[in-house]
Amino acid sequence: MSSASRSRPWDVRRLPSAEERNFLVTGGNAGIGYFAAEQLATTGALVVIGSRNPAKADAALASIRSRVPGARVRHLYLDLADLPSLKTAADSLDLGRLDAVVHNAGVALDDPPRRRTKDGHELMFGTNHLGHYALTRWLAPLLSAAPAGRVVTVGSFAARSERLDLDDLQSTRDYRPKRTYGRSKLAQMCFGFELDRRLRAVGSTVLSVVAHPGGALDSLTPPRPPVSTTTPGERLRGLPAALMVQGKDAGAWPVVRAVLDSEVQGGQLWGPRVFGLRGRPRREPVPAHMADPAVAAQLWAAGAELTGTDPQFGFR
């Protein structure tokens, strides 16, 4: 890479070409995932939207095609709450390689009761963390086949104030939805940093990067009907919040940079520039509780046991 390209500032509206590359965005039919998929589609890459809802996925594909002439996008049926289905989903990608997967899909519940996945796991932990843990295992051969594959895990600002209870990862004793959600995102972020340590240990060319959208509100998000719509009143009421947070289109910027920027390195955390809540993407210090190797090792072992996957993952 030339010195000029190294010094050129990252432009969120002028992304580098990624032609002939293949990206998978889980939960790419809505929210941050949709805007990450839309932005990645402008690079010329093939963008696969992983979604368990074909109708919503079709709407997202149509929206992207209407805004990105010649967009190469398609749908992959993907249900992260159904662990036995994930190997079939990975196989049905039918690609020779995968240049990046964006672990974005997630469930956020606001009220009890505690719900479970098809496999009997608490729904938020089971979908947000365990589903992506197992999916990474089945995508390992495709990511290893790429010249420089990446796993980009989308965390949350909510994880900063949480701590994992390794004796009650699935909130069986004390279920509080908002706390359980924050802990599920913390588990994802711990996974992303631990994955990179393990990739480095085996000399893999695959990188694992963590990104988060900061504060991203629907009311500040540009409409993408029928994927997302906001009324004029909702947009007006959201304007005061724009001093501190942003829309989901801007929330996708750190994720997209983590996928595309050749200067991004494994084990890094990327988020919005202003207080970690809004603005253009920048690298952030990794909070100590997200990078504790002892906690991460126990979480990794629990993930292998709960998903029934090989803890070595098979990266090369």
C-alpha cells in the first residue's frame, strides 16, 4: 500500500471497491444490518443478507437494488435460534470463499417472560451469542479460503456497564430482560476478542474485529420503505437527540469500516468518534472487562459445550 493511500482519511460516503469479494450480513434485513448491507453493496461486492424472514429479506433486497444500481445482493435463510440448521445454512451459501461475515443479527426483549430458543437456550443469549458462535465454526473453511477473511462482531454500548455471570450465563436464576440483553452483547464482544487471540495462535490469515454503532435511533434514520419508515412527527421529536446520538445509517459506519478498511487489524474495537455515541468511525480502546482472557476462556468453553461444536473451529 502506498504512503498516499495510508494517509488518506476514511470517507464513509466514498468506500473503496470490493469487487469480487463476498460478504454475509446476519440480520441484514433491518436496522444496522440493513444499512451495513446497503453500504457494502455500493462497493461492488456480493452481499448476502442472512435472515429467517424471507418476506423481510426480499423487501431489503428490493430497497438496496433501488438505491444501488447493479447491486449484487441475495438472501440466505438463516435462523440463529436453531443451532442444528446453521451448518446447512453455511453449506447453502454455495461460495468458494467468504471475505467477511458481519455478526449483526440480534434479539432484544424489553419485558418478561423469559423466552427460549428451539434448542432450549435463553432467547437473547442463545441467538445473539450462541448462534453466532456456532455459525462461525461452520463458516471457518470459507473464511480461511479468502486471502484475508474477517469476522466482524457487532457489539453494543450497553455491554460497557455489564459483567458476565459465568455461573448463570442464561439468566435462569435472575432474569431481567435489559440486563440479559446487555450481557448477551458483552458475550458477543468477548467472543470477538477471544476469537482473534485464537486465530493469531494458529497463524490464521483471518481477522476478528469488534464494532458497535453507538447510539442509533429509528427516529434519526432516513426512511427505507417498506424496510423502515418514520413519520414527520417522529423525526421532529427525535431532533434534540441528534446532539448525542444518530441514525442507524450512521450507526453502520464503524461496522462497514471494520469490514473494508485495509488498515484495520484483528482484536480492535471500532465505534463512533463522539463519546462512542455518534459521528464517523474511529478505533477505540478495548475495555478491560471485554478482553479478560480468563473470562473469555470460560465463555468459549461454555459456548462449545452448549452448541456442541469443536472448540478449535478449524481455522487455518
